[in-house]
Amino acid sequence: MNPSALPIRLKHWGACCASFLLTLVIHQLILAKTGLSIFSFQVYAFIPVGAAVVGLCAVSGYILSPRRLQREGDRIDFAFLILLCLSVQFGAEMGSYLAWMFSHGMALPDISPGRYFALKITNAEYAFSDGPPHGLPATPVKTGQFGWFLLLPRFAFLLAVAKVAWSTHARDQSYT
């Protein structure tokens, strides 16, 4: 690796981390004010549109900064984008937990972060409509352990977002 490339890489990653944090803060503000989680928008229960949108917003710093800095991405950048996109899932789900901690002077809640994440995934409610689009509203049901399976499409879409972000500035499409 070229030693002069490291400061430029850090600028890319810094811009990406800034957009990641800004995205999670905006997502949490929308969630707190409206009760609506953009990240959880799904079409047909298996197409996580919200995860893709939030993921693209989170890596937008990487997508926009390389054009200005004239640097091509490589394998290390791709690994960084994968980690960042997978962190979006954890950050979006744990935003409420962290907001509670900050509002209570960093006091730890009675529940551990891992247990909170597990409860949030297994107690999520989904509403599946059986009738036509203008029929009776569907009754929400808790996912239980099926919630873990519903994470797979989100992770797949977030990995696709990482690939798209990386490929916008990759030297070639062979992960070099």
C-alpha cells in the first residue's frame, strides 16, 4: 500500500463514519418523535426496503467522498464497508437503548445490551394481511424466534449496499 494513500483512506472512512452516525441519529429522532422506524420498513416481509435506504444513507459519506479525493477503493475498503453496513443493523435496533442511557446520565439499564437486542428481535410485531389491499387491517403478531430468520434478508440487503457503495469507486470488480 502506498504510504500517501493512508491519509486519503482515513478521510474516506471518516466521512463514512460521520454519515453513519448522522444517519443513526436522524433515524432515532424520527423514531422518538413519530414512533416510526424507517429501518424496519419491509415489503412482503422479506424485502427490507427500509434497511437498504438507511444503509445507503449510512455509507453515503464513502460514496460521495472518493469522487472529490480521486482515490479508488480496494479490499480493505470493501471489508470496512461490510462491517459498517452490518453495524447499521445493530445501531438501528440499539438506538432506543443508547438514547435511554444518554437521557439517564449513562446509567446502565436493568437489562444487558445483548438481552435487549434479543428481546427486540423476538418481540417484533408484524402484520400480514390476508385480504385485498383495502380489506380489513391485519392484526400484528409477535415473531418469536422467527424474528432471527427475518434478520437474514436485512443482512443480505446491507451486504448488497456495501457492495454497491464499494463498486462505485473500485478499480475493477474483482475485489482487489
